[in-house]
Amino acid sequence: MLTYEYKLDGTPVQYAAIDEGIRVGQFLRNKCVRAWMDRTEEGKSFATMSAYTAVLAQQFAFAAKLGSQARQASAERAWHAVQRFYENCQQQKPGKKGYPRFKHDCRSIEYKVAGWHLEPDGRHITFTDGLGIGRLRLIGTRAIETFPVQQIKRVRLIRRADGYYCQFCVAATRQIDHVPTGKQTGIDVGLNAFYTDSEGNTVDNPRYYRKSEGKLKRLHREVSRKSNRHKDTTKPKPSQRGNKYPRQTPMPSAQPPAAQRPPSKNYQKARKALSKQHLHVQRQREDDARKVAYALVMSSDLIAFEDLQVSNLVKNPYLAKSISDAGWSLFLGWVRYYAGLAGIACIAVPPAYTSQNCSGCGRMVQKSLSVRTHCCPHCGLILDRDQNAALNILQEALRILGHRKTATS
Ligand SMILES: [Zn+2]
């Protein structure tokens, strides 16, 4: 499945219609989850949930506006949440199992193969269900029109901080021509360098969040300042707090108490600016992860990395932000993806002792996190700590691979 994304160009009325669709989709999904929680007939399986959305469309006029396939896709989302919960329980995954929750901030709506029409030039899309979204222009460089329409299995409308987007899921596979390089690479991801490979090359850690942190903090302060959630007009103002003779009764005000007033225009603006900045950081990180992963996959025939449980690592309060900022999971996800496309081996090894053992003689050399150089007292090997770990990872991966080969032959 390939996903092509375009930005949408439409009118405020059309965007409002998309918002309405997103709300309806969320409503239907939550209703299905509720049915499952209450153990009613409707919530038993995907088929019953799907049928339930049709019943809901009869009950609620606003739900009928959304096309029937989009309603089914909402049921699919609900069922997906339930299924994932079951799977986690069956596999006895440690920690929380992800009991399905109600969504309150949905940002997308999915259509299957009906309810929309793509124009042959691939520049415009028209939504034909009762929401009245109408015809939208697609902004992007990808050529969706080169695929037969039958291959487009999903169309997704997404709201982001900087506008509305349309994604097409196309049933097609992509392949990368991989020229064998004869290189096998083990990588050790870290905080000082983004990763160190087994030859000692390093890639810098871009630390996008850290670079934007000051700006994000400022924007966040703006949001807090302009929010009226914490404002209370009945309390004396800071200037009156030290007043010996405070006013007995607060000034009568024509306005309702601040907490009940709708959020102000300036608050909305500040919130938007903040979410845009977050989106910017997210995109920078994504872009970097993809490029680095692609370059890595193209430059070697086998890639080995540690099977990190990032969710456990971020529990360390001193390093959580740095680790999250590095985006290892994102990066390793892309390495796996590109390796799959290029048809090269990509092996995750269990992370035990990779940094403590000596890559030369295999004996254990204890060192704390602050020791950056590996000096082996047994065989005299002196290496960078991370390169030593990368070599261990590569050796472990080759060992695993050897086991697999003897098992299959
Ligand atoms: Zn040694």
C-alpha cells in the first residue's frame, strides 16, 4: 500500500463541511466502542458494528449525511481499537493493554472506494455524499492520476494545524533498486551522535525539538496567558492584593465570569501558532529520519540494530526529552521500511550487554555511561564506545542469521 498526500485548496465552507464529517465519523466510532463496552449485540464483531452505523444513520439525521462507506470505515476504526486491545491481552504485553477509549479530538475521516470522484487529470477531487464538501483542488507534485482508480482503496481527509490534506491509499508496491555494496553494517543509536556504525562513522543528532524549544515555550506561554480557563474576575487583581483597604465587593461586570466566556480570538491565534510550530518540528524530524534511513539502506547489504524498547527508556526523567527528540523509533521504522523495499536483511538484536562486551575478545568490560572509550584489559582493544557496541550488534546479528540459515537448510 502506498500513500500519496496532497494539500487541499477549498473555501471555508468546504473546510467546515470536512470538520462536520470528521465529527460525524468520531461520533459513529465512539458509538461503536460504547456498544462494545456495553456488550450489546451491535458491538460483537466488525460486521455488527458496521450494520450498527446504518441504524445510527437512520436515528440521527446528521449521521446520514456521511456516505455509507465512510460510516463503515468509522466502524472499522472502532473495531481496530477493540482488536488491538484483544491482541495485547492475548500476547500478555507488559504494562497497559490499551483498553479502547472514546475519541474527542479526531482529525481525519476515511472514505473507501465510494463517496468521491477523482478527475482524470488528478488535480481535483469531488466528494459526492450528503456533507456537501464538493469539489476541491489538490496541491502536490505526486501523480495520482497514473494509477487506475480501482487501485485507490482509501481516501482520507485530514485536518492539520496548517490546513486540510487528502491522502490516497493506493494498492501498489514500490521497489528500490539496490546495488549490492558488500557492506554489512551494525548501528548503535545514541544521544551524542544520532547513530554510530560498525566502521566508526557517525551521523549527527539534529535535535530539532531542542532547537525549537525556546520558541515553543514562548508560544506556550502566550497560549496560557490568553486562555481564560484560569482567570477569575471575582479575585482581587495582583495590584490590589497588597491593598490594606480592599474593595469589599468586586466591581459589577456586564460580562459573565471569565471561565464561562468563549475562548477569545487571540487565544485561538496563539493556539494555532503553537500547534504549527509543533507540526514544523514533527516534519523536520520525519524528513531527517527518512533521509538518513534511506542513505543507510542504500549503502549496505545488511543492517543490524538494537531492538530498543523506547517506551521503557523514556521513563528516565533526565533523558526522556532527549530520547524522544532523537526519534529512534521513527528512524528505525523507516530503516525497516526501506530495507523491505530494497530487499536487504534488517535484523533487530536483543539489547543485552552490547555496550559492555568487548567486540574483539567477547569478554565483559564494565563501564558506566560517562566512559566514552572502550579499553579492553584482556586483548588490548581500544575503540570508541559506540563503535564497539555497533560491532557487537553486527556480530550478534550475523550469529542470529547463521542460526536461521542452518535452521532452514
Ligand atoms: Zn577484548
